[in-house]
Amino acid sequence: MYRLLIADDEALEREGLELIITRAMPDSFDIIHAPNGRRAIELAEEHRPDIVMMDVKMPGIQGLEALQDIQALHSRVKMVLVTAYDHFAYAKQAIALGVREYIVKPAKKEQIIGILQRLVQELEQERSKRDTELALRDTVSRLMPLVENELAMMLMNDQVRDWNVQQLIELAQFPLQMGYALVIVASAPGTDEACEDGSWRLRLEKVYNTVRHELADRLSCIVSPMIDEQMTVFVRLKDGTQYAKEDVLALGEELVPMLRQAAEGTVHIGIGRLKFGIDKLRESYVEAACAAAYARGAASAAAVHFEQVPVRAGSYSRPERLEATRSGAHTEEALHAAIHLVQASRDREAHAVIEQARAIIHERFHLPLAMEEVAGMVHLSPYYFSKLFKQQAGATFTDYITQLRISQACQYIEENKLSLKEICYRVGYRDPNYFSRVFKKVTGAAPSEYRSRHWGD
């Protein structure tokens, strides 16, 4: 069932349309009535209708103006303009707003039903397309860990020249110009029997999930599967991103307590040096394996950078014996499992994008401004922009622009140079009554009360 909003100042017109529609298309619509343009905007914000049938001439806010505001709130709405005036000027304005259908009163029943049937068919096609896209997105999301695992294993096994690697990189959207590796090793407490216990396998899985959860939002990375109590993380850095050994060590030291809690055992982390080019990343992996082995066997710290490993530390030595280490059995065992962490400046990029969006909002808040419009200006999908905006700004797009408009309105009232009606239009509202309602909801007082409190009028 779809939501249909009928806006007309004549109750008989609204009731007549509802009667025609319910008889011809029973159980197709949940019908909402609006007696004027202002009420239509309010009901559209509350109910988010799929179709709006709007009369052109109404008291207060006119039909075209109301449709413009409704479209700003709900860009996917299907709009039908109903008028007794067959004027080209109305049609031209309606087309500019995206109105697909135009009915001149008195309209025949067949015309009304034909229009609604076409719009319902469009809605069903759009819904089917969205369902398909969501299903595809869900499939890709579920497959992505497998892609990451495969790519990580190929990097660990020095198969970077395999043609499949480039395909996996493109599929994972994970270019590897420069980066480094971490190796995480978990050890069960107690006897060998404890390691064979099924509960240890579950705890290792908990370690794996903790690593993915903690690093996914902080680093651009890929993670290997957990193999023989070890996993590897490849972290990618973009041009201009700084790599500081102290920061990477701090990250490792921050992870260790959480991972030990998940494992209910000991955890050690080895960190490799920054490498340039995909063919060099395995060296960082080998270095991380050496550092992890040293941390496990000799070091007092749970997280060790390769540069902290002594020049000679058993079979895990510094660069002088790196080539021997690359083919050594101990290193291969130490790095059967790979987690790939990538320090992509996602947080930095997200912050810059939302700052750009904020600048657009502050520049245009006095105009009708839809979230989809701003998302397009910063080259993001509305879905991702909405999620990212709330994360970065701490409020939804609608709440943010409302707070901005009301804050500016308060400033204008305190300056006492404009009438309340002028302030209403100046901050982006078209209906003084609606502005007053929103103002009171935000500040706790109507604009007139706010002015009286401030100026004592």
C-alpha cells in the first residue's frame, strides 16, 4: 500500500477524488488530506507520501510553492498538479519542479486512475530496483572478507605478480602504493589439551572479530584469516599520510589488552616498516613476523616494531638476514595467518567532505535545501552522506540545518532590525506559522515570546 497525499482547499474536491480512487483501486492507497499548502508540507514531513496530488490555487502557500518544499523534504515523491487553469505558465513551472502529471479540472475518472496506475507502476519498479541493489550490496558485503583473506594470503605468499592480485585489489578497492604489516599472535594458557579444547577456537574467532571491529573504522586495511593462532593485517597509507613508528606502536599497545581479554590468553603484536610498492609489502610482513616472534620469545613489551628487534635475536634477525628469513620455516609458520591494516586517511577525508558540506549549508541555508542536493555537491550517495554527516557533525542533516536556521533567527531577533515575518523568510522558511512552530520546538518559546523576553516589549 502506498501513501497518497491530496491537497485541496475544497473538502468536496478531496473527498470526491478519494471516492474515485478507492473504488477503482481498492487497498492501493493510504490517503491523507491536506486543506492548504502549509498543512500539506507538515503532513508530507510527517508521513513521507509516495504520491502528492496538489491543487494550484489555495489560501496561503500556493500549490507550486508547497510542492517545491515537499520535494526538498522528499526528493523521490511523485507529484501530480491539479488545477482549473490550463495555463502554459503553470505547466512550465511544474515541469521545472519535476512534476510528471498535470490534471485540469474537471478531470475524467479514467484520466485520474490512469495517472495513478502509471505512478504506482513506476513506484513498484523503483522498489524492485532498490531491493535488487540492496541484495547485491549485501552479497558484496558478505563476500568482502573472503576477498580480503585471499588478497592477504597472496601478499604473504609472495604472489604479487599473479594476475589475480590486481583483480582482487580492484574488487576490494584497496590500492597498495605504500603500507606496512602487523602480525598478531595469540597463545593459549596452560597445557596442549587447552589448545585442543573447542573453546580456544571460539576465543581465537573472538580475537579475529575484535581486530576487524577495532581497526575497520580507524584504518584502511585488509585482514587475513586466523591460521595457527596468527593473523596478519596489511595497512595502506595514501600519499601525504605520515607514518610514525611511535604512533603505530601506540596502536599496537592499545589493541593488546582488548585482544588478551578476547583470547583469555597472551597476545603479541609485531609491526613491520613502511614499504613502497605492492611487491615490497611482503618484506614488511616478514619484518612483522620477526618482531612478533621476538616479542613472544624475548621482549618485555607485547607490541614490538621491527626496528626494536636486536641485530641478532636467534633466527629472527635484522635486515642483514632478511632474505634467509624470507625462506625460513620459522617465518612461514609465524605468518600463516594475515591481517591487513591500511592507514587510509578515511577519517581525514570524511572530515574534509563534511566540512565542505557544512560550508554549502551555511551558504545556502536560507534557500530550500535537500540532503540529496548537498550529497550530490560533495559527490556522495545520499545514503552514505547521511550516515557520514551524522558521524562527523553529531546530528542528522535535517536537525543540523534546523538548528542553524533557528540559531540565525535568534540572532536576527536579538538585533531587533527585522520583523518576525522577514526573519522567517530570511532563514529559509516560507510559512511564518510553520517557522513559529519549529522555533518553539527548538527554543521552547515562540518567536514573539523570545523577542519579548530579550527586549522586554
